[in-house]
Amino acid sequence: MTINKTQNGNELVISLTGRLDTTTAPQLDDELKTALDGVQKLSFDFSGLEYISSAGLRVLLSAQKVMNKQGSMIVKNVSEEISEIFEVTGFVDILTIE
């Protein structure tokens, strides 16, 4: 998985390419731990994401909890497959998906 971060003031966009699974989720988790300081608007761009596992969902959930305290979080460009995973797991009710 490739993680690209673009920061503009207090806005952070994280673009993911590949698979967010048990192997790659800790990498994203580590990135987020250092990247979210002072961020008020977090956007995930999933246009290049092919798959997300429960480990990836956990990372999103922890990012959402942090952003609930300091701003907002949006998930954009979700594929049909990942959208289905969000629906089945109930994440459509937790995340803001565009």
C-alpha cells in the first residue's frame, strides 16, 4: 500500500493506493499518530484503494475518534466494493462518506 499525504494548513488529505489490510494497517496507524496534531479537517482519498480489511476499519475508526475531538473527517472516492464493506459493517453510520 502507498500512503500519500498532502497538508494545507490545518487540512490533511491522505490518499491510499493498494490494499489496507492486516499487513499495511499498522503503517497507516503509525502515520496517523504523528500526522493528526493540529489537523482540523482530515480527508481520506480512496480512489486507489482496492481492499479494506477489519484491521483497516479499526484504523479508520481510531482516526474518526481523534477527529471527533478536533475537527472533521471525510472519506472520498470509495469504490463499490469498499462501499459494500462499509454498509455491511455499519461504518456508513460512523463515517462521513462522499
